[in-house]
Amino acid sequence: MKKSVAIISFLSLLVNLYAQSQDSVIIRRIFDEALTSRAAYENLRYLCKNTKGRICGSPQAAEAVEFTSQVMLDMELDSVYLQELMVKRWVRGMNEEAYVISSLFGFHELTISGLGTSVGTGEKGIIGKVLEVQTFDDLEKLGTENIKGKLVFFNRPMDPTLINTFAAYGGAADQRTRGASEAARYGAIGMVIRSLTTALDDFPHTGVMYYEEGIPKIPAVSVSTIDAEQLSRLLSGDPDLHLHIISNCKNLDEVTSHNVVGELKGTVYPDQIITIGGHLDAWDTGEGAHDDGTGCIHAIEAVRLLKDLGIQPKRTIRAVMFMDEEIAQRGAKKYAELARENNEKHYAAIESDRGGLTPVGFGFTAAEERMEGFLQLKEYFKPYGITEFVRGGGGADIGPLREFGATLISFIPEMQRYFDYHHSPNDTFEQVNIRELQLGCAAIAALVYLIDKYDL
Amino acid sequence: MKKSVAIISFLSLLVNLYAQSQDSVIIRRIFDEALTSRAAYENLRYLCKNTKGRICGSPQAAEAVEFTSQVMLDMELDSVYLQELMVKRWVRGMNEEAYVISSLFGFHELTISGLGTSVGTGEKGIIGKVLEVQTFDDLEKLGTENIKGKLVFFNRPMDPTLINTFAAYGGAADQRTRGASEAARYGAIGMVIRSLTTALDDFPHTGVMYYEEGIPKIPAVSVSTIDAEQLSRLLSGDPDLHLHIISNCKNLDEVTSHNVVGELKGTVYPDQIITIGGHLDAWDTGEGAHDDGTGCIHAIEAVRLLKDLGIQPKRTIRAVMFMDEEIAQRGAKKYAELARENNEKHYAAIESDRGGLTPVGFGFTAAEERMEGFLQLKEYFKPYGITEFVRGGGGADIGPLREFGATLISFIPEMQRYFDYHHSPNDTFEQVNIRELQLGCAAIAALVYLIDKYDL
């Protein structure tokens, strides 16, 4: 009896080793195909160059919907369809300008960018004395008597000592998202933030901001980091310095838009869904290359790799281009809403929204008993330099799928230079490296293959 | 007795844990200082922008010697000095041109770059039928009857499926280094190679080539990968296609040049030396940013970090700017020769010559009994995402120090996009990210601190 158990154990070990080596061969094939195909890169080029300005609700966003649908139709996926939704429509307008007016230092132009959903200044712009602060606490200390009628300038940099640049971003983003209302609470007439980036350069970085109910809506713009430093220097020499800001952005009526979904039907459990998602909308000042053209292309190319290599997943694999991640996540909400209506089973979801630099790993949010299985997948990815398999995964677009019990997974690429691009005119196709993009696509395809095969 | 052993073990464990946590604090301080200082980045900017064209023996190389000496003098290191040596002097000359002449396809200009140490074509250039090959075996099969009087075009790409791009480079570099003599052996009158890069773009990549004794010296140039593909396409439609190449490069008399050395004197074992090295010479077509401006700056900044943080190493730490890595490694030879003459003790040497992208790890060549100690250092670097501590380290400049028993260490940064820059006009300051550079400097400083402190 004992002997036969030993033999069975031995045989099962052999079978396991064989399966593992087979998996390694398939994963190697996925990487080889990704690294020798220009499909992903050329699709990204088209998206960046031909749908630039694809902020949600824009004609360019509609073109991006059209283009990515067509790419997936051409791939002959089992099904390609749109999910209709309503999105906010904010337009930047022409002529964003800002001028320093100082009796001591004269006239200086600053490079600015209106923040998403901000109101404009009106044609003549706004002029006011500038008050530099770092935090909301500073505002409270200064109080209405010092702030009323002025322009508040938030100049708190992202912490450069944090190795995780997303954490540094998280620590500074409140200035952008809530700064206007916090300043307006004390009577400020406008708000300027130092761009959220680790770079010291001339690019202003935009991004969404929110107005708090019941507080006056004041214009909000960002200024490049070089100009933020300049403005701060000038202010320290001339506290009476004024700023003249002109912006013509405005909020229009909501319009119809779409998520785009492409499906590879599962062979065994077609009703169980693995979602791979990026977001199709992008800020209008750049090309939306790293944010989040690469995420969309990762999703499309991962599905193409599985299909073209004849890998037939047991579950249904969906590439999803979410609309409106940047402003109100309406696409994510619609996707979850339809999943609820259709009683969909969501097995796992991977989001790529951290750019298209070299992949370093994945983060997982899963039931504790399944976590070990995920973390051990690392072994398969070592030959590709992908070694960071960590707890904690998700994202704005796939977050709502947690209610369906789906494992949520973040794709984690290298992140040191990501915020050089994020939300700025510098987020262009030229900043994406073909190999880094290809490796990301392959990594995601390989992960989906393993999760599906081993029912993780 | 047993009890006291247990107590001693316990106490020594506590001491160890305390030492480790102190080390973590010091390493954190090194990274903080690196990430909040622009010194390294601004020094690199100067080197790139003001000594562009610093191929060995050039006036720009002399300026680079001057500049890096001055930077280290300004840092008030214990000693800064030059090591004189003789270097080859090759100059590119003006007007490198190549034209396709085809009765079927007409006239096309190609983007070329003469290979380092190549002879020129003479004023009128050379014209010949083009023969495309992949390997030296192809030449042997074709033989003199097919090759004589022609231009040989080596068009074997770097293997894109290799994750290690340096391995892909190694697998294709023979075309550049030996291709001319291999082709001339069969009577070829000139040689063209596909640029050694993983990118498909318009930049020609230069690099050193060697002539074999007793074989005619024929002109050797590289062509951009886009033009290599174009040339190959045209050739398949018109096998009678000719190429006209004009290059004016030439080899002049040898001249005097220098290595630059900056020292932080050891407090306990001043005669034991830890070398941190990069190379100061760079190909003339680019700015030598990633190859190897970043290596030089890594070395200088690592020493600055130790000094400015008041870390006093037991051993002497040297930042060394090696001259002439690209052509004949005369700087490396001179450094070893002087070490021999002066009976120097070389404890360890770190070379940074793989660019200035995000650090991922270090490679070590050391006595086997010391290897485990090195590999375990990984734990200190995990918080910084630096996790690849592997066997096998060295480099062209520190290689000769093995005879002194020195541990040889390679600095390993991310490598997917490195060959987009390598030896091309695309190797510019703008391609270096400040954070990636800063992290590299800190990683090297931290490694030196640990190796020195724990006598590894």
C-alpha cells in the first residue's frame, strides 16, 4: 500500500514536472510571438497619432472606440461589441495663458494647463495677488482675512525620496483634486497647482479636479514645475506679485460614449469571465500613450497572442477598453452594472493603467486561500525579469468587479519615469519603447493562461 | 556553560539585528540624498552637452578629462590625479554618404555611420554591386568568385526574442567587429552592416571594428535598421543594385590622453582599493549619455554620497574615469599596469557600463566562499526594487584587476531600451531620466558601503 502511494506520488510529481515544463514552453512561445510582432506597437502608434485628444465625450474618443473595435474585429475575435454610456463633456477651449505681473521683476509668462472639469476664467481672465501654500492646513492657518480675493498657489512637490512614484503621486494629488474648493472656502478667486510630476521641466500636467457642493467654483490650473519654482522665487522677492490667468475651458452637456469589448469565448466555462482592461479616454494635451494607450494595447495584444498561438482558454477572455477613467469612471460603472444585469460570473480582472514601461510584476487582491497560488506564479516569469508578485491589486476600472468575487490584478511596470509623461503634452508615442510594450503584452497573456489553466 | 553560550548567541543576534537596522538607516540616507540632489544629473548634462564627440584622443575627450577632474577637485576628495597613456586617434571626417543606384528603383540615400578605426573610401567613394549575407558561413559558401569586387552587406538582426539585450548584442556584434576582414578575405571592396540595435529607426550605430593582419583593409560602415530593411527589399527586387559609399574617416598618429582618478582615502586599510569605474570616451556621433556618461557620473556621485554623508570607508574608494574603452581599452591596461608597478591591493571593483536606466541588480565574480555573502546583500536593496544579485560580473575596464584578486562587480540596470541609444546619435542627455540616474548612484554607493563595512 505504502509503496503504491509512493509510486503514485512519484508519478504525479512527474506529471507535474511535465506540465510545468510544457507551461514554460507555451509561455516562451507567447513571449517570442510578442517580441517578434510589431502589431501592438503599430496599433499604439495609430491610437496616439490619430485619436490624440480623446478625452471622454470628444470626437477623438469616438474615433478611438471605432479604431479599437475595428482592430478586434480584424482579429476575428468571437465577439466584439460596445457598451453605451453617458459621459461628462469638458472642453479646454483655446488660449490658456498666465502672466506674472510684478513691479519689481516685470512681466513673465507661465506655462499652464486647465484642470479637468474646471470652470474657465471668462474672456478677460482673472487677476489677483498670489498666496503660496503647501497644504490645506496652511489655508486654515491663514484664514479668510488673508486669502479672500487672492489666487492660491499650491506648491507641494511629489516626495522624491519615495521609490514608489505612485505613492508620491498619491501624497500630492489632493492639491489638484480638492485644492480649488479648499481655497474657495476661504474666498480665493482662483487656484494654481505645481504640476504633479517628479520631473523638473516645462510641461504642465493636467488631471481631474472636483468642486465641493455649496462652495463657489473657481478656475483651477496647473503650472509646469520649472514655472512653479520660478513663481515661488519671484514671490519670495515680491510678495505683492500678481498673476493674470486666462482659461476658456467649460463643462457642456453630457454625451453618449462607449466601452469597447472584445471576447475570446471560453471552451469549458464560457460563462466565467477574465477581464483584461485599460482605459480608452486620455487627457487632451498629450497623446495618451502611457496613460493609457499602452493599457488598451496590452489588453488587445494579450488576447491576440492567445488566439494566434492557438491557446484555447477554458474561460471567456475579454479585452475591455473602458471609457472615462479620467473624470468619473462611468465606463467602469457601466461595465459592472451590465455584469449585474446579465448575471455574469467574473473570475478575475487585470488592469493595466500604470504605463507601458518594462514589466516588473503583478499585484493581487484575492481570497487569502488563493493568494499563495498567485504569488508562486513568479517562478514562471523569472526568465523574463518579472519578479514582483505582491499582495494588493486593483484599479479604478476593475475595482467594481470585486463584488462578483473576481480576483483583482494590477499589472506593474517600471515606474521611475512614468510621471514625466502622466497627463502632460509629454505623454507621446515616442516615449513608449517597443520591447517594453511587447514584454508587457506577453506578461499579461502568460498570466491569463496560467490563471485559467490552473483555476487559480 | 550551555546557558551562557545561548545568552551569547542571543546577544550576538541582537547586535546583528541592531547593526542591520543601522545599515538600513544609512542606506536609506544614501538614497534620500541621491534622490534629492541634482548634482549627478547636472554633471551629466555638462558632460553630454559640452564634451560631445569625446572619442579617445579628441579635444573633447581632453575637455572631459578636465571637467571630471574639476568636479572631483570641487568635491574636495583626498586626492584627484590623472594617469597618462597613449591612445589611438581615429577621426570620422565630414560627409559620410551612401546612395543606392538601381536601374529599376532609381536613387535612394541611406543613413550611414563609419565604423570606428575603419579606413575611408577616398574622395570619390567606392561603388559596387551589393551582396546581402547573414553570417561568415554565408561568405564561405559564396566564395571569392561571387564576392570579389563587391560590397558585402551583413543584415543579421539582433535576436529580439532574447530578454537579455546584451546577449542579443553579443550574438550579432561579430558582423561589426570582424565583418570587414571576413568579407575582404574573399575580395570584397567594402562592407556595410545593419546597425546593432533592437530598434527599427533611422539612427546608424557605430562601434569599433578590427582589421585582421594580412588582409586588405576595406571601408566599413553601418546603416540604420530602417535603411537596412529598405536595402534588403530593394535588393530582392533588383539583384543588380549598386551602392555608392563615401566616407572620409582615417587613423592618425597616437596621442596622449588620461584616465581620471578621484580618491576618498580609507581610514583603516588605506592601501586596499575599491574602484568604481565608468569610461570617459564615447562615440562621436552622440553625446555619450548612456554610454558611458552615466557610468562616469555614477562613480563620481557614489563617492560624493559617501563623503557628503560623512560615511568614512575603511578602504580607499576610487572613482575612475577610464579612457579609451571603446577602441583599445588602453585606459584599463594603464590602470592595471600602474597598479602592478605600485604594488596596489585591489579589494573590489565595480563597473558601470550598461547605461543609466533604473538599477535592477549587480553581478559578482568572486572567490566561491565569498559569493554567498554578496548574494545575500540583496535583502538591503529590496526596498529600492533592486533584486537581481547574480553570479558573473566584470567589464572591459575592470577586467584586468582580477589578477590582483579583486572581486569584480557589474552594475546591472534595466536593459530593454539601452540599444536604442548605444553608439548612435540617439545617445543624448535627454534619454537619461534623473530618478533612474540617481537610483543607480545610490545603489552603487550603498553596495560599496556594505562591502567595505563587512569585509566581503
